[in-house]
Amino acid sequence: MAAPVVPESLLGWPWKITLLLIAVTGFGAAVLHSAAGGSWEPYAAKHLMRFGVALVMALVMSRFSDAVYRFMAYPVYVALLLLLMVVEAIGFTGGGSQRWIDLGFMQLQPSELMKPAIVLVLARFYSTLPPGLVGTLRGIAPAMILVALPCALVLTQPDLGTTLAIVASGVVIVFIAGAPLKWFLVTGGAAAAALPFVYTLVLTPYQQSRVTTFLAPESDPLGEGYQITQSKIAIGSGGITGKGFGDGSQSHLAYLPEAHTDFVFATMAEEWGLLGGMFVIACYGLMLRWALRVAHRAPHRFGRLLAIGMGFTIFFYAAINLLMVMGFAPVVGIPLPFLSHGGSSMLTVMICIGTLMAVDHWGKTQSRRRY
């Protein structure tokens, strides 16, 4: 019998999702190339390099056993809590926020890494908790503490967007683990009632202005509402097919702030139009579909919670950023996965991808053993 053309060891690699990631990241590099005025530096080249390194990391992570992930859950969580304390003590300040640790070759943002870490540690916690105890105080209180500790540290930076992302990921894991709906209704009602107090006593004046600008951006189009106003102009002016690659005026004439990071979708939409936007959204839809399929095939509860949590983290990134740049959510500084320039966000999203690949591998391995 003739030897197979493709080695069997390569057939197990997640080629479909890898090719999808390469496609959307390559498109993102083209957008960043245009945002830099037709140059690979300083954005596009680094974007591709970071993706290449992170993709290798994700493929390596995909071969780790579930025992490794279980063992690393609490140590990783504690290590990131310590890094958040380091940020508070000696962190690098940029844009009015103290969020980064200067490593020389990159600015590390530990709060970004806490997004997948909170999913990992909660999945580990609930995988060992008897299902009957999930809806009790023993099942809810530890989870609330695990979420509250990093949120308290991140809020001091201040970083409301990352705080909301950590809370949202935690809520999803608790819900999927089996907590009763009444807990969420009571908590949601209490949170809604506390909103006026949070706005007045917790949010900084800068964060308060973000909220009021979201509600009425036209009230100060040259001040606090400038970002979202220019973003809407850029997206709307792209029309169906866009102005053409490299022909966007909003980003090239510096009308659009943060054209290579938070508002990269507006940069893309101006040049590629509705068709470009539909391509990007379709890519995220395929990623979410893949994550849900991975969760469905997961061989155990731990893998299922991990897959849903990591998939939701990527979805939260994309959904909030898209809502933000179109004026449907406050500007909270959440980047767009695989398009925005940024090392920490790329690392975080690829950790989620690598974990999903690992859960997928566990499910396929168990299926092969059955037969």
C-alpha cells in the first residue's frame, strides 16, 4: 500500500481555523499598511510578526493535555494578580492610564491576559464542584471572589472596558456551569439599581464623559464626541464598495483618532466599504461557530466550559469594538481581534485560540479511542 501523501501527524492539525486566522490577519495587515500611509512600518510588519509568533504558540498549546491546563489554572491566575499589583506599583503610563509593564521589546498589559485566565480558573473550579452545589453559596461566592479581585485592581488603572470583559466572561462561565437563572436576575436588578451610584462615586470624570458622549455625541462634536463622530463619517463614506485601498481620507488626513487600534474597523470600512465589513464579521461568525462546535465535542465538563468561555472572550472583543465604532456602545478602548495593532491583545486572543485548539484535540483524541 502506498504511503500517504500527507503525514498522519499533520492531518490532526486544525488547518481550517488556521487558514481562517491567516486570512483575517492578512486583511488586517493590509488595513494597517494603509493606515500608516502605505508603509509596512510601524504597524503592519509588527502585526504579522506578532501573529506568526502567537500562532506557533497556539499550535504548541493545542498539544497540551487537559491535565496541564488543570494544573496551571490557579498558578496562572495568582501570577497575573501579582503582575496587576506590579502595574499598580511601577507600571508604565500611557494615554492617562497605568496599564502596562515595560519589557523592553513590548509593553505587556497583564489585564488583557486576565481575560482568558479568568475563564481558565473558573472552568477549573466548576469542573471539580458537584453540579448540585453550583447554585448554592458554595458555588457562587468563590467565583465572585475570583472575579472581584482582578476587577478591583484593573479599575484602579483605570480600565473600565477590560473590567467589563472580565466580569462578562465570569458571568458566562457561571451560567454555563449551571447556576440558576434567579441569581442572574437578582444580580442584574441590583446592578441596574446601583448604576447611578457607580456613575457618581466609582467612575472617574474621564469615564463619565465617555458615557455621556455615547448618549449624545452630537452635543460636543469637536470635543468629547469627536472620536465617534469621525468614526461614523469614515464608515458611512465608504458606501458599499469603499473608496479603494489606500484612498481613505479620514485616517490619512488624521481626522480619525486611533485609526490603527480601537478604530481600525472605521479605517477599513472607509476603504473597503460594506463588503469589507461583511467579510470581517463573517470571519468572526465562523470563529464563533467553530468554538461552539469544539464545546459540543468536548470530552468533559472542564473542556466544555473552557471552549465556551474562550469563544465568548473573542466574541466579546469583536462585538464591543464593532458596537463602539458605530456608536452603539461607549468608547471603552477594546481592540478588534486580528485587525487592531497591539501586542497584548494579539497574545490574549491567540491564547484563547490555542486553548480552543487544545479542547478540539482532546475531543478528537477521545473519539478515535472509542473506535
